[in-house]
Amino acid sequence: MSDFTNGFWPLYVAIISLVSILGCAWLLWIAGKAKVTGHPGQVQDNTTGHVWDENLRELNNPLPRWWMWLFILTVIFGLGYLAIFPGLGSFTGLLKWSTDSEHARDLTRIRAQAAPLYAEFTAQPVEALVKEPRALAIGERLFMNNCSQCHGSDGRGSKSYPNLTNANAAWLGERGAEHIVRTVTSGRTGVMPPMGAAIGGDAEISELANYVLSLSGSPHNEIKASNGKKMFSACAACHGMDGKGNKALGAPNLTDDYWLHGWGEAAIAGIIKNGKNNVMPAQASRLTAEQIHVVSAYVLSLSRSSFSAAAGTAVPLVPPRQTP
Ligand code: HEC
Ligand code: HEC
């Protein structure tokens, strides 16, 4: 009952609950005490004075004992329940029970059950787990529950959400256990500053966008691209003189045909003009370090057939996809 935002309502609810229960008890007491007597002047023969069908009289017997006790026990139960469990406004109850604490207890119990299994997995490096089918099966389930809403159930991402099956060259960071574990644990923010003002008007931005398209051999306007080339020096600090990107800064490779934020002149001009703040939220509050270890192995396995842990390099399992 910690959901109340206003001090009045918990009091209101508590008072109505207590008044209702005590009201029942009071009614019971009054009904047990008050004697119903016949009309004045009538023979007092323990009847209410109501007569039907000439001689059918309504007796005024007390309620059966068992029924009375049932009623009293109900009132006692109600008061006891409200003392022990949360129910009276924001009073947490003597047991301090809550759905939150019950959920936390379940979670602790389940994690304790899974601990020996995870201990076996965390004893091995992430790269070794790529060959461990049981770890991958758990990793896949963790991925489906925690990552697929952004990265897709096949890990191939969508616009602004990176394709995790890509080869290293198309990754924002250095594809490997360390980068994946760090990203999942702490999240990451990719910041491309808005560069419109530094570049000039729409005409200049269009020329620069055509130059960027030329870097990957994408269809582009040759004249615009050659005019745009000199402006690329403003981008080189992050994306490199050759446009191959900088993984330490998270600046993507502009020479491949993988476009995180959309492909084509309009999309690239938009990024140059408005920049991009791309956020992956940290998952450490939702997943344990052991779970992150295992889900990272699953991510590494997404292009496993071509991943050589020894060489630390990867070639694409599926060709990088263009996001139009
Ligand atoms: C709310 C959406 C969201 C969720 C949930 C999410 N991610 Fe991400 N993830 C992103 C975004 C956006 C980026 C790109 C950040 C950037 O541009 O720097 C990203 C980046 C990454 C990267 C780095 C890719 C690269 O090219 O370097 C990895 C690895 C990754 N996520 C793995 C995961 C895993 C594993 C999970 C689940 C435990 C997960 N993500 C959950 C949105 C999400
Ligand atoms: C301060 C560093 C920095 C500078 C300067 C910079 N960028 Fe970027 N750029 C980034 C980062 C980081 C990203 C990735 C954002 C993300 O994680 O989503 C990015 C993304 C992009 C993308 C999207 C790539 C894709 O795959 O969709 C394009 C296009 C781009 N930059 C072009 C440029 C151009 C052109 C310039 C020069 C005008 C420039 N950038 C200057 C850091 C920079």
C-alpha cells in the first residue's frame, strides 16, 4: 500500500474499513441486547405480537449460538487480518508482508537453485561457452526476454538498434566478450554531434552526404561527392580520414554497407544536420553478472560458425544488411 501519493487517502480507507467492521460488531451487540416486546397492553408471551392466519405467531427467540459465534469470529478474523497484512491504508501490517518482498524471495530462491549451474559457466571464459550448448540455450532465453525487443529475436537489429550478427568491422565497438559484457552491464551512448552549423547550408550538407555515400561505393552524385570531399575533414577526428571509423569513440565505419541509422542521402544528411544520441540502457539492474556472462556468450555465438576465438576475428555469417 505504498502507492498512495497523498496522506489523506490512506487515512480515509483505513477509517472506512475499521468503521465498517466495528459497525458490524456493534449491530450484533445491539441486536443481542434489545428485547423485542409485544405491543403495550398485550400478553408478554415471548412473541413479537405478529399474528398470521389467525393463530400463527412470530416468536422472539435469540439467534442460534453457533450463528452468533460465526459472526463474532468473522469480525475477529477481519481485525486480525488487517493487523497482520497490509490493508489499512498505508499501514504495512505486523508481518511486513508485501508482493514486492514475496517476489524478491522467489527471485532469491530461483537464483540460488540456478547458482550451481551458473557457477559452472562463469568458471569458463565467455569465448569457451560459445561451444557449450546448455549455456547457449539459457543465453538464448535471456536474450529473448531482455534484448530481443530492441535487437530483434534473431539479433539482427533494426534501424538505430545494431545488428549483433555483423562481422567485427561493422560493430560500433570491438566485437568480443569484453565489449559485450561491458555494454550489457553499463549500457552505452553513441553520440554523433549535430554538424549542420559547421558544414553550412543544405547544399553543402548534400555534397558531403554524397561524399559519404561514395566511401562505401553506394550510388551517389559524382560532382557533389568531389565537392563534398574537403568538408569531410570536419568528420575525420571521429570517423577517421578514410571514413573507416573509430571503435574507441564508437564512431561507425562509413565505408561498409551497414547503415545503423538508415541508408541514402536523406538519412545521412539528417544525421549530419541533427546528430544522434543513441542509448542502450544498462542491464545490470535486471540481470546478474552470471546471466550477463551467459547472454554475452550467446551474442558471440550469433555468428559462431565464422567466429574464431583464437584469432579474435570474425567474418560475416549473414551479409550485413542495409537499412533503407
Ligand atoms: C532498449 C533497447 C535495448 C535493449 C533492451 C538492449 N539493447 Fe543493446 N543496444 C541498443 C542500442 C540503441 C545500441 C547502440 C548504442 C550506440 O549507438 O552506441 C545497443 C548496442 C549494443 C551492443 C554493441 C553493438 C556494437 O555494434 O558495438 C551490444 C553488444 C548489445 N547492444 C547487446 C545487448 C544485449 C546482449 C542486450 C540484452 C541483455 C541488449 N543489448 C539490450 C539498444 C538496446
Ligand atoms: C565527435 C565525433 C563525431 C564527429 C565529429 C562526427 N561523427 Fe558521425 N558519428 C559519430 C558516432 C559516435 C556515431 C554513431 C552514433 C550511434 O552510436 O548511433 C556517428 C554516426 C554517423 C553516421 C551514421 C552511420 C550509420 O551507420 O548509420 C553518419 C552517416 C555519420 N556519423 C556521418 C558523419 C559526418 C559526415 C560527419 C562530419 C560532418 C560526422 N559524422 C562527424 C561520431 C562523430
